[in-house]
Amino acid sequence: MSAVMVVHGGAWAIPHDLAEASVDGVKVAACEGFSVLQRGGSALDAVEAAVRALEDNTVFDAGHGAVLNADGEVELDAIIMDGRTLASGAVSSVNNIANPVSLARAVMEKTAHVLLTSRGANLFAESIGMATVPGDTLVTENERKAWRKNKNFATEVMEDFNCQWAHDTVGAVAVDSAGNVACATSTGGIRNKMVGRVGDSSIIGAGGYADNLIGAVSCTGHGESILKVTLARLILSHIEQGKSLADASQLSLQYMGDRVRGAGGAIAVSPSGQWAATFTTERMAWSAVDHDGLWYGLDPNERLKEQLSQ
Ligand code: ASP
């Protein structure tokens, strides 16, 4: 069985000045995750490593580089899920953790719960000795400027998401050489969101889902729409019923567009090593590594390939 790693850097109208950095960022993260798989690591280890790389890259709206809420603060959401056991861990509205995906993994492995939010999540981080950082250190100068410029347009921003205002949430799915699948998703959400707003990314079945019997999915796009159609699980339901990964993703995104007028994107892998990267927004930065090489794209129908450097 050959291992596969797929990552996304968010679905939206990525502006030209961020295009190259977004594509470079997803390629690096996909290679990072794949190298974990090559060293015999599990799919779970690989998705955590890939998402950590994306959280550390300020180009993306996750961890360092996250967008700001209406009060000018970061509030981060993340999920991780292990397809072997359906174990899942998530955090929402955390503001002092550089790598929320690792805190989500700790919730999964060290508590009896699936999701910890806000103060409780921060207290849990302290209790397990996870390093905390002042929230301000996660904010980039560019984001601070963008927030100042747009802070009076919160409502419009939320309604205009489908056109251009979405940001680059990150996610990863992987299958390891034993056929185990996993997913992880991490985000700062939507710029100027209400304080306390939680989107899809940390919600099991919406922002991500992984089941060894079917596959793994990580989503991006308009969180409120993704929540309404439970996008990750919807995609997996279509796969369960025999659709290909690409058709299942396309059908589900189409349904979200028709039913609740939401746009977005998703990446998926199956236990047998098939994979897909699909979106209905203008762009989505994505990259995959399989036995054939390194794949990547940004615009619709773009599917470029490079040999893997050894
Ligand atoms: N889904 C994320 C959210 O609504 C945003 C995104 O994917 O860009 O929080």
C-alpha cells in the first residue's frame, strides 16, 4: 500500500501577490507530511506535521498569520481525527497557542472529551505544559492593517464571503502504508467575525472527518454553510455509496452551493490511496504527494506535477 499526503491552504479568491507564497507553502507542507509517512509515521502524525508547517507559515490564516475578530484578537479553531478508531480532538476560540492542531491532538489523547473551547482549552494547554504565546505575537502587521481597514464592515464581510473575503484556512488528509487515514484542519476563521464565533473547522463531520472504512476529508470555505450541510461527512457518505472521491466532493460542494449558497473546497483520501482536491471558490491552494510525485494547483482544473526531490 503506498502512502499519500494531501494538504490545502484554503479556498477563496487568493490575490496574485499571495499566489506564489500560497502554492509554495502547501508544497512544503505536503512534503513535510509525506516525509513523516516515509519514515514509517502514522497518517495521524503526518497530518499533524503538515498542519503545523502551515500554521507556522504567516501566509495562511491559521496559527501565526491568523485573521482577527471584531475586537482585533485572534481566535483559533482546529480539529484532528484518527480514522482507525474515530477518535477525534478539537479546540475552538483559543488565543495563545501557536499550533492549535497539537492542542487538538492532546484533547483527543489526554481527555475524555472531543472539543474544548476558549478558556477551558487554554487552561488545559497550561495543565499539560504546552507552551503558550501572547496572542499578539501571532498577529502579522499586514493582518493588523487589513483589520483596521475593514473593521466597520463586519456584516458585509460575512455576507460577501463567497466572492472574495474568505481566508486561507489550512488542512491535511493522509493515508499511511498500513491503510490508516487521518485528517486535520486549522483556522483563524473569518476576518471581523463576531467574538466567540466558531465556524466549521473544529466541528467533527463539518470541517473534517476520518474513517478507515471510507476515507478522510478536510474542508475549507464558508464555515456557516459547511456546518449546515456537514460537508466532510456528506462527502464521505457519497463515497460510501460508491462515488469516486472527486465526484463525491464535487456533488457535495454543488449541493452546498445550491442549498445554502455557500462556496468552499475539500481534500480527500481513501484507504486505498486515491485522492482528490476540489473547490467551488475562485481558487484553492492545494498539494499532494503520492507514489508518482508532487502534485499542486491553485486555479480550477490546474493540476501540475513535479518529481519529488529525494
Ligand atoms: N471554514 C473557515 C471558517 O469558516 C474559513 C475558511 O475555510 O477559509 O472558519
